[in-house]
Amino acid sequence: MTNMGVNNQFDESRLLISLQKGDIKAFEQLYFFYSRKLYGNILKMVKSTDIAEEILQELFQRVWEKRESIDATKSFKSYLFTIAKHLVYDFLHLQVKQRGMEAYLIEKSTSSYRHIDDEIAFKETNAIITKGIRQLPPQRRLVYMLCKIEGKSYEDVSRILGISTSTISDHIVKATKSLKSYYLSEQACIFALMICLF
């Protein structure tokens, strides 16, 4: 049996077939061939060496777990980068949630509501806008948060999500209009309810 060392010609299809059968050496060779490129790409998006390393390890753990379903006739590189993109996407969602970015967005970007001193009124406004953000389409919500919360440029977000800057601009404009419209409609409902009660 031929030794598949790193100095030998890289035969991806053969390695994938071996990987499907549980060959750890084939897995290691695929890892060493692709990990550096993947790590660099992930690092550009998450801006953290520790997080990039964690995502890379999670990526190859998934590859190993799903090795039997890998199609050796298709581009393994595309397969890896697709998984990496989804893992980064999941990380960004989790990051937004854990840091309470929705509350931060309300505080920093809704200047028309900053004059509200009453704590109860502010909490009500906070709840309305937060609900409005959650009702935005997933990608529009993420684009809005990355630009408005993280302070990322349209170019950075374009690289992260793989969409054009014009599409990002369109998401921002439509998200802003949606939030304003949602807030006004909710306020009208609250006002109508108060009239009915009092």
C-alpha cells in the first residue's frame, strides 16, 4: 500500500474515499492541506485567534463526524468553506445575543428616543424596538447589527457575508424604515389601549 505522505502528490479524491472509510491518516493529510487557508479566512471574519482556532477545530470535527456522507466527486474545498461560513455566521449571531447588542443598538442608534427620562417609558420603547429587530428577516437583521452595532464597514460585512455593498446598503435602509414603522404602529396600539382603559 502506497504511503500518503505530505511530499507525495496530493490526490484529493483518493483521500476522500479513504476518509469515508475512517482512515485517520487521510483525514490528517486533508487537515494539513486545507487548515492554514481556512484559518486565515476565518480569522479575517472573527478578528480573534482563539475564536478562529475553535471554529477551525469545530469545522474538522464535523468533517470527521460526517465523513461517510462526503461526496468525493464534488469540490471538497467548497464543502469546507461552506461549513466555515455557516460556523462564522452562527458565531456572529451568538455574539450579538450574548453581548445584549439589541439593547446597545437602541441606546446608541435611536437618538430620537434619548430624551425619554422616565425609566418605564424607556423600557417600553426598548421592548418595542427589540421586538421589531427580531422580526426583521434573518440576513437583514444580521447586516443591520453588524453595521450599526459592531461598527463594521460595508466592505467588511460584504466579505463576511459574501454579499455586495449595494445589497448591504439596501438592507440598512429597509431595516431602518421597518423599525420606524413598527415602532409607530406599536405606539398607536398602546395609545388606543390607554384610551380604552381610562
